[in-house]
Amino acid sequence: MVFNVPSNPLTAGFEWELVICSDSAGVEFTDTSSYSGNISNWEWKIDNDFTDVNQNPIFNFPVADTVEVQLVVTSDDGCIDSITSTVIIDIIEIETIQDTIQLCDLGSVYLNPNGNPNLFYTWSPAASLDSANYYNPLATPLVSTEYFVTITSSNNITCTEVRKVTILIPIQPIDLNWNYPADTITCDLSTDLIALSDNAIEYIWTDQFDFQNVLGDQSTFTASPNNIANYYLQVSDDAGCTLSDSIEIASYAILADLEEGITLCYGDSIQVEVNLSPLSTMADLQFTWSPQAGIVIDNNTATPVFSPDDSTQYSLLIENQFGCEYADTIQVNVLDLEILIELTADLDSINAGEIVQLNVTEYSDWNYTWIPCDETISECKIANPLVAPEVTTTYYVEIEDANLGCVYKDSITIFVSDLSRCEEPYVFVPKGFTPNDDGLNDQLFVRGNYIEEVHFVIFNRWGEKVFETKDLNQGWDGKVNGKIVPPDVFGYYVALKCFDGEEFLLKGNVTLIR
């Protein structure tokens, strides 16, 4: 029998390398067995468990471990050899490294806040780092920079990971300017805020420091504080860089309201109240009303009492200790019925049995009451009743404004002549006449019905005779020698003889009215 002895005996052998060692381990095993013949079979075992039959397998390990790896090789001619080796499985536990960091100004930033201090780190470029071998170096770049880090296990094996961190620095940093000083005191109800920025693309205005309650998203914002309020602004550019600032606005505006106008009766008084907001009343307020005439009580308060003689516009100025002012006006109208009302009669002297109409100024909102309200008057609740007194009677009228209740009283006397008596007041000369050619009271006559003879003479204030007649039916028309006499007071003299032969004289004054 002939035996062939190989020149190179079958010798099992292998090498291994960690190809992945972050989060899990990938180990590549390489067969290094030698034989002069042909090796046809490989059997890999890990901790005596059959695993693989490939010549150069890769095994994955989820956790760090120390394992026994055995390789059994078999040749075509039936030779067998094996080798067992201890393999340390190392896993680098790398926390998440932020691959891009936006640095919004020329400041500093830490590159790996979540780094593992139990690993070895090598950073480059190192020029702008405070340490090239620290797990979390502080970077201070002047321009956008890419930093590379090689992370190595602390065990004496070859297990490394290479990561990249890019720091972006904008060419033009975001800017923010205000058009107001840091803190603003105002007397206005609202204040316009303007944020000036060359490269901001987003604005957030809010009254909360956490920017949750968004009030505006434009570069301009109108702030309407209730007393004192803080407003916050955040601007952002297209790189996501932000700047924020805040401003305190103190509005001490005086919030008040005053009626536009009121009306009261002449001689009455009325209190006016200025309506103030609760915030305004917290300040020290000074009230100035003008004019002072007609303000009878509390002329420097929010509740003055008015009683003017005439309709008046009053001005109000309110000031507080912060220099804020409020100005307004109120029209106080006085209803004086006396100057609005005129009471007349068609005739103020009649003969018994005659009818005369009384006339008083008429308005739809006025109520009228005449006294006496008897058989001599046609209606007691109208403005122009007819009266037929048998004797000389004074009629009283009370006029009430239905809206305000203002009351005015007046009276007029209707003189009644007794045709059977030739004496005063049944014989008289009227107190005045109006020669204006309107057909009413245009001539002045001696009045009476029991007169047989009359001598009627009128004198001016210098004693000059301007009219004379002995005809009871002839009256003076207010002219002298055909010329109109201006209004004046004249004296008269009347000599009378009645049908019963009785004689008497009348003297007095009469007013010519035009």
C-alpha cells in the first residue's frame, strides 16, 4: 500500500475584523487555513453552536460580548483540522450626533452635547476647537465649517466610527432695530411698534414671553395695552436664526365719556357725571371746567352741578400726574319759556257782550291751562281761546313744556266798558297803539259810549301839541303834518261831557309803538 503524505499538512486558521461597531457589531471572519491539497468544507461554531459553512462569513452581534469561535476545516482527501480562538465583541454606543448646527452669530457652540465620555474622540480641523480629543468640544468658527470626528472604542481593538458635523454661519447675521426706546410711557390708547430688520422673513408679536399667544405676524404691530403691558417680538431669517426683544408700554390714557348735550328749564339745576374707566380712576385726576359761570356746585370735580342763565357750551379738561389729558365739551341748553312766549289779545278793551280772541305762542309740545276756566272762555286747554267777559277780567295762562316740565305763567287783562256809565274805567284812553297800517290798533281814540262832547289833545315830551280833536270818532294816526312820528311816549288831555251833563277830565300817557 502506498501513502501520499502532503508536503503542507492541513492547518486550520482564521482572522477577524470588526466592520461595524456602532449600536451593533458586525464581525468579518477570514479563513487563513493552509493545505497543500484542496480544502472543501468549512464549519464555523460560536460557543459550540453551529453557525455557518461559508469560508469567510460575517456575523452580527447585537450586544458586546466575549465568544469562543471555532473553525473546523475538511479537505477533499478527508483530512480534518480545527482551531478555536477567543473573540472580544466590542460595540461603540454612540448617542445621536447632530449633523448640522445653525450658528446664528459669531459665537461658540458645543459639537456633541450627548457624547459618551468613555469613548475616544479625534476631531478635525482642530484650529477652531477648544479641544480636539474631547467628546464635546467647544467650536468657535468664523465661517461655515465641516468638522469630522473619529470615535474609537476604549478597548484595545480596532473599532472606529467617523461622523461629520456641519456648522452653518449666515453671511449676513439677522438684525433687529426698534423705533422706540426700551420702555415707553404714552398717553395714547394704542402705540404703533415697528421692527426694522434687513433680512428677517418672519415676525411674531405676543404678550407672553413664551411666544404662545401670537398677536401679529408683520413687521408693524399696534399695541393696545390696558395700563401697563409687556410685548415680545421674535424675528427669524431664512436660515432659521432668531432674535427676540421685548418692550414695556405704560398707557396712562384717560378713558372718559361725556354727554354731548343736556337741556334744563330756566332757573333749574342739573348734575352731570363724567364716566371714567376703572383704570383711569386709579390715577390722580384734575378736572377743569370752563367757563365757571353757571356751575353752582363742585366746579372742579367729575360731577358738577349746572344752572346757567343762558344756553352755554362748557369745556372740560382732565389731567393726570403722567401729563395725559382728556378734553371734551358739553352743551347745556336752557329752555326759557319767557323769551319764547308772547301773549296778546285782538283787543284789550271791549264793550260788554263783545268777543275777543286771546293769543299765546303755540308749540305742539306745550300744554296750556287758562284761568278762570268759566263760561266767559271758549276752551281752557288751547293756545288761542275766545273770551267774552261781562266785566273787566284778568286771564291767567300756565304753559308747560311736555318734555322737560318747564312752566311759565302770564296774564292779560281785558277791559270791558259799561255803555251806561260815563266814568273811569268805562271812559278811557288806551295805554298804547301801533300805527303800522296792519288794521289793528292803528289809531288812538278816546273810548267810551256815554259821551256827548269831547276835547282830545296830545302833546309830545317837550309840550308841543301834536294832535287835537273834538270829534269822538276821530283818532290820532301817529303822524304830525303827514309825517310819521317815531316811537315815543306822549301825554294826553281829555275834557268830557256826558249825556247826563256831568263833566270830568282825563290825563295820562300813551306809548306809540312801531
